[in-house]
Amino acid sequence: MRIELMIIILFTIFIIVAGAMLIIVLLKKQNDSSKVILQGGMDIDTQKKGQDLSKQFLGILDSEDTWHTKRGSAQTHSLIFTDLLTREQYVRRFRNRMGIGRASYVRGAEAFLSISGDSYLSRIQCWLTDYNGQIYVENVSKSTPLFLDENEVTGPHVVKNNAVIRAGNTRLRVQFGGGRQ
């Protein structure tokens, strides 16, 4: 009787473990990020209605500067930042959004320009975002103001070629290069 009870208990444990493993595998398949659907709706950064309609990115690049989607494509932007104090240049490439700030790494950012020498900058000072082929800058810092060509940025502002972004003690000239002129 005890052996039969032990066999029943072990079999029950086996069924539970196998079921849990099956659930984990199914959840991983469901959350597979190799196919990303980009749909219209609310843009969480600008709080405005989005314009994209059911675009699907399959994770395949046809060329260095283009994403091919179900309808249309997304261009890679190459920005050259020149620190006006040190004359150092930084090149960052992105398609949708990149950030600038003191952080050395920001989860989820396509690109990030880390400025470690300016203690007045916030960890994430601002986002540069592509919207319909134009690049916008938006301050996300609550403590440090951001200026674009000496005008304070209080919402999304279009960045023009050779514009100067200033926050804290940092002044960066932005030049479009590579994927966008």
C-alpha cells in the first residue's frame, strides 16, 4: 500500500512539473519579440494619437538605413553631436528614439549619449524621437531645464540641423549625418 501511495505521489509531482514547464514554454512563445507589431494609438511619449497603422517589423534589415515593414519603412538616423566646450564628437544611430544624460546605460534605449562629466545633467535628461521623419527633442528631467538654440524646451520641439542643445554645463551641436541630411 505504501509503495502504491509513493508511486501516485511521484506521478502527481511529475504531472505538475511537466505542466509548469509546458506553461513556461507557451508563455515564452507568446512573448516572442522577433515579430513586433507597431500600431497606431497613443504615443506614450507625446501623449498624442499615433499615425502608424499595423506595421510589422520582422527583424530583418534589407540595408543599413532601412527597416522594411508591412507598410512603409523606418529610416536610421545618424546624428553627430559636438561638445562645444571640449570639441569632442559623438556619433549615435537610431531609428525611433535615443536619449542624452548622465546614465551609462538606459534599458530600452536604442542609443544613448552618456555625458558623465556634468553633474547638473539628470540621469536621463532628454529623448530625441523620430516622428514622421522629423527628429524632436523633449526634456524628461524634472530638475534641470533643457534649451534648444537658447529657447527652453517645455514640450516636444523639432531639432534642425546644426541646432544646439544645452542642459546643465553641456552644450551640444547636433548635425544630421548618414541616414538623414
